[in-house]
Amino acid sequence: MTGSGILLVDKQGGWTSHDVVARTRRLAGTRKVGHAGTLDPMATGLLILGLNSSTRLLTYIVGTDKEYLATIRLGLSTSTDDAEGDPVAAAPEGAVEAVTDETVRAGIARLTGEIEQIPSAVSAIKVDGKRAYARVRAGEEVVLEARPVTVSEFEVLDVRRAVAALGAPAIDVDVRVVCSSGTYIRSLARDLGVDLGVGGHLTALRRTRVGPFRVEDARPIEGLDVAERIVPAADAAGMLFERFELTEQQAIDLTHGKRIHVPDRENGSGVPVAAISPTGHLVGLIEFRGKEARSLVNFPTDEIATA
């Protein structure tokens, strides 16, 4: 069985996140595989998997900021706010032609910063214990509440005039988005189209970064050598948090659930710290309070990745 660690997968289009998890379970020979944030089947790019006890790190990875490359088509809205949905409404005659590159950029500027966003009705958000998309598929009308998100960067890479179905005019806008966890890029596409009065939906989406992890370091699941590509838990935690090198006795004490005293430590900030043993493995995540530290989550020593 493969040890504990993080796996960076470059998901291809057409695969669900669950498909990738299922394939990884077979490749790694373990049932304990989870992912840090779903990618829609249409989307490609970085999907972060946790294996064995490193699934405990996924909670912390999910909350980090994300970067995406996307293409927004203006001129048509769809039932899912992306290309997989049914057409809902086309722009009024002459409306798309009246949209200039400058008005596109102005609309994007209005969607940058701290905004209130209504997630897509076909998102994975739970409504009374059931996924919103499942309720929509069952014929229910779902309207989700707006929630605060942060779009720290919304950059226009290219604006192209295009022709949609049946010869209708459209505008394709390539963008780069850096945003907080919980931001829906297809909702940005929808809202940009609404703001410009022409409708809009997402036609391409690629996740290029999750926190400190980048898609350039990921590999497709097909033919993936898990043992070769796994990032040991200590390395992954060290990318997310400050590293604290333990003495042998401190490692033993933390493993047994005891607090440790660090006389030269300043007051803690409440932020998790990666506690690393003298042998280089991740003992756990700890929290400093004054000059004492306690375990937030421990990691078993018998699941150290052999990579």
C-alpha cells in the first residue's frame, strides 16, 4: 500500500472528481483517498488528492485561494451557466454588437474585489441535506443565497468576436481569476453577461493553482505512478504552514497527546504549525499558545510515504 501524502493530478475534461478518486484508489491500493475541492467534468487542471492519513490535510487545503484560466462567452445564457447546460436566453438583437472591449473590462472590474455572489443552482452546495444540482435534476427550482467571496484578480487576457449557434454574434473573453475558496467562476460568467445585458456562460475552465500547489507540478491520472509522484505529508504540510523541527522527546510527547513547552517561542497566533520529527516525518499540526503547543491533529508514523 502507498504511504501517506498528497497527489497532484492534472484532471482531463470529461472526468468527474469522483472518477479520479476511484482510479487513484485502485492505483494506490487504498480506500483512503479524498480530494480538496471538486472540479466539474467540463473543467481541467489541478485536483489535489490526499492519501491515507494525509486526507486530514485536505481541510486546510480546501480553504486556500485558487487561480483559474477561463473563457466566458457573452451573448447567450444557459441553464447551468456553462457550456454543458441548455440555452436559456440569447441576447437581444444588436446588443452584442454594442458591447465594446472597454465595456467588457469595466464589467469585469465591477466583479473584482469583495463581492456578493449567488452560486449556480447546479452547484454541489447542500440545501436541506441534498446537493443543489440533485434538486435541480429532480425538477425542483433552486435559488441559493448570495454569499461573500473575494475575487482578488480578474484579468482580461483576450477579447474575440465570435459566432455562436445559428450564426448569432458572440464575444469570447479569456480571463485569469484569482479568488477565495467558494467562488464559482461560472457564476462570474453569468453575472458578467447579466451586467452587460447580453447573457453569458462559461465555455472553458482550467484550475492552475490551489494555495501553494501549481498545475505545472501535476500529472494526468492515466499512467500515473503514484509512488513516484506522491508528495510526503511533511513536505505538503511544510508548503502550507510554518515548519517546527521537534526534538525526539517532543515528537514522543506530541504523539502521546501531551503538550510541549518551548521556552524560546513567542506567543502563538493560533495558526497551525507543521511539527516535523528528527526523522523528517510529519508528527502533526500543532497550535502554539504562549510558550506551549498542543496537537490539533496527529499523523500516524506507520504511513510515511516511501517516495
